[in-house]
Amino acid sequence: MKFIDPSNLQPASCGLSAIWLLLAMAGCATMPTVRLNQGAVQSSLQALEADVLEESRRFKQQLEASGAVYERPELQIYLESLFQPLVPQHSEAGRYRFALKVVQDPTLNAYTLGDGSIYAHTGLIARLKTADQFAFVMGHEIGHVMNRDLVYFTDALHRKTIATKLAGLIITPALAAVGAGGLGQMGLNTVYVASVKGFGRERESAADQEALATMRRLGLEEREALRVFETFLAEHERYDRGIEFSFLSSHPSNEERLKVTRTFMGAKALDVFTPEKVDNAFLDATQPLRIDNAALNIKLRRLYHATEDLQIILRRTPEDARARFHLAEAYRLIADDPEQLKRELSRKAWSEIKDVADAGQRTYWQARSFEEYQRALSLDPNWAEPYRGLGLLQMAQAKSHEALQSLQRYLELAPSAKDRRFVLSHIARIEPLIAAQEP
């Protein structure tokens, strides 16, 4: 599967601000909402609703056929146990079927295609800390479905005669990042962009309030909704470069949505002395996903994202060998080009770490990488992958004897490794260097 860094994606033929202006124009509610539990949509929109549902069905088929869906049965069962109580009973069950899937994408996002299919990115789940935070995000997406927001949004686009202007303008990160960029040629730009980017001030706020009402009905901790906003505001502050579609980047602004949410919560929002909830069940169930998401961030060269993912895990479970290994990989790649962090971080975040991230600090990152490889191997001495990374690190340090031993050990433990030829080519480069050093 080929992954593309979402931060490098650019609109194909117009400025980003122009696209968001079009979406903002279309986002205003212009027709009274008929919710799913209130019966059929207005007669003038019934044909459009059928088209939107058909487009959603086609998109869903191709998205899932592309290999984008994250497959971990135990995690799926657990998330379903959190998701299903949130799903309301409604009168359109035959056409709208709520279903949850996780998508391999490290960006912070969740979205619905409008037919009840809800997708949560691995990057989003990796940043959530509790089941109640997950419930808020899912409740928000369910609210969009219940309010038929995609139908009304698409209608607004059509009536403002700007829907065709969106065609071909946007390559969405969630498509490109999972190697499914061809889906953008299906004519679904309007449907997908609306689902990912948001439905405008009124409909986004209504979905927030619907999620809170659902949490209240189920007796969940509403303050966890505020922590979702606070967590992602901090995320945006650290990583505000490039194009990042996210659950909390939708119009209106994060700050405004947080303010509206506090108002809706009333006195509960003022209880600042409630300690932060520790949800070990949620953290344990999602830990394999968090590590996999960190590995995906490494593939995308979002290395600071990856180190943050992994350090969060290791604060809870310091003896996790997989987390140690991936942290070593991230540090090794930072050592290869320390200033790539500058391209990933916001100016403020970069200014806070630049003293240890400039090119002169290569040895610092190499030392940290070596330490983490050693810790991973102490936890699992017969695991092949750390030996490969350690060998590449030692080559970069001009430690030829050590690199040869590490790479040979890797091939001993993984004789059928897919990258065997790659490793053998490195060994072939090292052996003459060693021979030249011998008396």
C-alpha cells in the first residue's frame, strides 16, 4: 500500500482559501431539516437524497475494497460495544444503516458518508483517551446522519450553482493516504468533501449538541467532550502546517465550537476540579492501533507525530517492545535529517525544540535511537526487526563491524524477509570496508 503525506497535498487548480469560501457559502442551512425519525425528506429533495445515498454506497464499496479499512477484529468488537448504544432508533432503517469502520489514516478525523456509514481514522483514535471522548465524536457523526446534513448540504451547493466548481479541485488526504486516490475521479468530490470538511456553522454546532445530548442520555461524562476540543486545539497548535483535514478543523473555529459546547453544558462545564478520567479499558483496547498509527506516521515521515504517539504509550507501558522499536526507528530517521521536524511542526513548536533538532544534533538523535533499539531487544531478543534498524543506524555511524553483525543477525532471524536483497546489498557494501581496515 502506498502512503502519501497529507501535509504535502495541494489543491489541483485553485487556492485553498477559495475552496473553503465555496464550502462556507454552501454550509448555511437554507431549508427546514426533516430528521430521519420525522419521516421522509421534503418531496423536492427525495431524488437528490436517493442520489446521495447511491454515491455514498459506491464510495463505501471502493473505499473498503482499496484496503483502507483497518482490520483488527478484537478492536472492532470493542469499538462496536461503544458505538451501538449511541445509535438511535429511527424510521428509515431500511435506507440508513449505521455502521462503524476504522480507516488507516493518521490524520485526526471522523466522517460519515451520509447513509449511516461512519469512519474513524486511526489518527483520531490514537489521540483520544477515553471511551466517553470516542462517544462524543461518534455522537457528532450520528447527529449529521440523523439531520440528513449531507443531503441538505448538497442541495445548498446545487442551488448556489457551485457544486461543479468543486470537481477536480480537491485531493483529500484520507483518499490519497491509503492509496485510494482514484476514488476522487468518481464524481464524489462534493459528497466526500462535505463529509470530511464539515457542513457549516449551524449544522456542526447542532451535531455537537446532539452528541452531548446522547452522552447525557447514556449517563456519560460530558466534560470529556471539552477535553476532545482541548486536545485537538493543542494538536493544531503543534502541527499547523500543510493541509490537514480534521474533525475539529470544520467551520466554525475550534474555539467557537468549544465556547458553544460549554454554553450548552451549563454548570457542568464550570466544574474544573473534576480530575481527568483514566480509562484503562479504552487505552488497553486501542494500544495496538496506537502503535500501528505511529508506524504509519513514520512511513509518512511525520516523525514528531510518531514520537508523541509512542511516548504516550510508553508512559503507561514502558515494557512494550513494539513501541520501543518504532520509537527507535523514528529517532533514527530524525537523525538522518533533523531539520525535517521544522517542516512538520508549527513555528512555535519548532522554536521550543530547535536547539536539539538542528543538523548539529545528529549524534543526539542517534544516541536516543540506539538506546531504544537496545531496550526493544532486551524485551524481545529474538525479534528480527530491531536488528535491521540497529544495523542501518550503525552504518550511518560508520560502525562497520557492528553494522555487519546486526544485519547478519536480522537475516538469521528472518531468512525470508521481503527486504532480504536490500539488506544483502548493504552487507556487500560493508564487507570491503571491513577488509580494508584489517592489517
